[in-house]
Amino acid sequence: MFLFNLFSFLTGHVVILVTGEAPEKFVNMAASRGIHLWDISRVREGAILLRVRLSAVKPLRHIARRTRCRFKTRRRVGLPFYLAGLRRRKALVAGAVFFLSALYFLTSFIWFIEVEGNERLSENEIIAAAEEAGLSRGLPKWKLETGRLEAAIQEKLPLVAWAGIDVKGTRVTIEVAEKTVPRVEDRRPSDVVSARAGLIKEVLVFEGHPVVKEGDTVLPGQVLISGEIPPLTEPSSPGAERKPGEAPKIVRPSRYVHARGIVRARVWREGYGEVATVETGSKPTGRRKTVFSIKFEGKEIILSGKRNIPFEHYETETFVKRLPEWRNIGIPVELITVIYNEVAEYRLERSWTEAYGKAEEIALQEICEKLPRDARLLERWVEEVQTGRRDNLVRVKAVVETVEDIGTDRPINQ
Amino acid sequence: MAFRDLRRKVRKRLSELFEIPGDVMLDLPKITLVGNIQILVENHRGIIEYTPQRVRVCTGDGEVAVGGEDLILRNILPDELMVEGKIRTLSFN
């Protein structure tokens, strides 16, 4: 039935009112001549409504005359009549055609470029490489040569092992697979120097010449493991006396290496924290209202949100969006989003112990943030700092003793 | 008339012998009822009367009358006719 309805809509049909003495005769004759009639219903004595295909209306005239009936068209249904109606509304048709053709035309360009699979390379680098090879926003699709582009990207970025370009509609996805490159070892001569002052606990040399030993105190910047290996001298044979002033025989001249090693030292780190016993301030309550408005030539039109803000105290965040200017033409419309965050004032009183605990936490936190991962905590001291002033601040200094690797590389300038 | 009756008898026999359905061989109407809402008459010869309460259809074997309420002719083709509505009675004259 659905198919039949669809067909009759596409080909068009009319609802006609047949009046006469015996409309049954009319129906019989039409049916016997192969004219398809449907939805026949009687409206009153000697008058029936029926539906008939558009192409069968003409032969019905003859039948009506033969059966002494009259018929009048009541309603026209279907696509042909609709199209005829459109003929009078040329602008609408033109608009629809223009819309469809514009849509079709715009879909034949590339509007979005995406990058997938990059880890070390940034998206911008890949997009820049693609742009150099000719893939940019607004490129017509028929000018896109994926094979050549893939090759160009691979050539331009040596880190890319494979590049694939996938076009889906107006979106281009550049998929890359990066090469795994072995880490390049730094061979330039360098020293290991101290980054912090401390007491050396152990020295483990992988490469280089140790300058300090256990128990030494070092200052920041002091060389711990030297990259310069001193010349090897021939050990003087026992018994043979060396003449004073005679230079020892050099077996191997001094050379420079990239010094590597672990130098662990005891290091003291300090942290400071202060907390007020009476704290006042304001903090957001979490309630917020957003107001969107459009600004046009100094006038603000609120699109959504209330004009009056129901908060007593609030902070505002404002975001302004405007269309980019093109040549000298700027569009004087701004979209303004204002977020009103409600804030509430608060007053917090702490006892001295509470404040002290909090300050200690802050001081230790400050130290912990700077602590390297391999550091081992040995001991810690916390003490209050007395300033002599009468105020409601509790100041705390914390000292932590750790054992950590204090060496950093410093290249040797030859 | 006797000749016509004879021909009918022969045809009936033949249709029984070869198991050919009566509507093909004997020019009888084939009536399909769907509950009391739809009736399909095949092999009809045209409608005699149509009102919302009563539809009389001419067939090769006399007249079939459908009685009911709000009857409409849903479909009418040279040899097929469908009536819809509340069907109460179906009689053969």
C-alpha cells in the first residue's frame, strides 16, 4: 500500500466528485475500461467522491457523457501539481538550485586538515610540510594528488617513515608513522659539575677523571668528575731515582671525554611557609551565570541570560569573539560571553597549632616540589621563625637533609 | 436452457476431475473476507448499487450483497473489487 501511495503521489492523481442519477454505472464503465479508481465513498444520494490517476481523467469525460454523470475536480494531489505550483515561484526554485549547487561546489574543496599518529613531531610541522607540498585549506579536491603529497611529506620530514593521506568529504587526514631513531649519544667533552652545595657521600665514575672523593664538601659549580683525563706517565721503576726537574715520560697524552657518573651527596634544602591565624578573603561558591550578548556599534543585545545578576558579590570573566578582518572590511559585530562567578567572603580562625601544622605542610611541600626523583630523605627539622613582630602570622622554616645525585653536565670549551 | 445446465454440469465435473478451482473454470466469484473490515471480490461483473450501508456486486453466479456501515470502495479494477468498512452481512441472491 505504501508503494502504491508513493507511486500515485509521484504520478499525481485527482479527487473528483461524480454526480448523476447512477454513479455506480459510471464506476462500472470506468472499471470495465481498465481505469483504476480507488477510495470511492458516497457523500450523499447520487454523488460519490473518488480518486483517479491524472492520466485517466480524459477518458472519464467520455464515460461521464455516456452514463449521464458530471464530474468536478475537487482536489489535486501529487508531484506534478506541486511542480506546476513551483513554476510560478521562480525565485524559490532558483534559490533551491543555487543552494544545492553551492553546497555541491563547496564540498569539492578541502576545508579541514587533521594529523594523526604523530608523537615527536608536532602537528604544525606536518601541516607546514604538507602546505609546502601543496596541501592547504581551500584546495580543490581535483587538484589533490595524494601519492605525490605522501612522498613529499616523507621527503621533507626525515622522521616520518610513512605518510598516508585519507580524504573523507571535505576533511583530509594525514596519518604518519614515525621512525624510531636510536638516541644519539653526546660525545662532546664535558665535565660533571656540582649543581648544589653538599657533602659528598659516594662517587661512581663511568667515564672521566674523579676530582672529588668521599667526605669532600663541594660548592655549586665545582667540578666533580673531570672530562679531561690527565696524561699517563710511565711509572718510575723502583730503585731508579728520578732526577729532579726531569719531566716524567708521557706514555699517553691527555685527552678529553664526555664525563659521566653518579655523585651522591648530602644536601640541605630549605623551605618556608607562613599561615595566618585569622584568614579573611573571598572564594568562589561555584554558582555561575553566563550571559551571551551581541555588540553592534556600541549597542549590546543580550541573547541569553538575565540582565540583572542575582549575586551580591561576583567576579566576571569576559570573552570577546569577533570575525577576522578581511582587507579593510571589518564586521562591526562582536559576540561577548560574560561569565559571572559568585564569590562569598569568609573568615577563618585557626589555633596556633593548626596554623603551625599548615605552615609546616606548606614549607615541606615547597621542598618536595623541587626534589629530584632519586633523592632519599635522611632527616628533617622544622622550626618557627621568630620575627619579634606582633602579628597573626605563623612562619615556619623547614630544612630537609637528603642524599641525591648533584652532578650536571657542563661542556668543556677547548 | 437445458443445454446451458448441461454445459455447467460438464464443466463442474471437469473441474472436479482435474482439480481446477471453480473460480477459473466456472466463472465464480472468489471472495476473501478479512475479519469484518475488508472484503475482496475477484471475478466481479460490476457494481449494481453502492451506498455506505450496502454494496451489491454483480458476479457470474448472481449477485453478492455486502451490508454494514461506512462502507467504501477501496479499490476497483476490471475484475477485482475491494470494500472496506464495518461489514455486518454477506448474502448471495
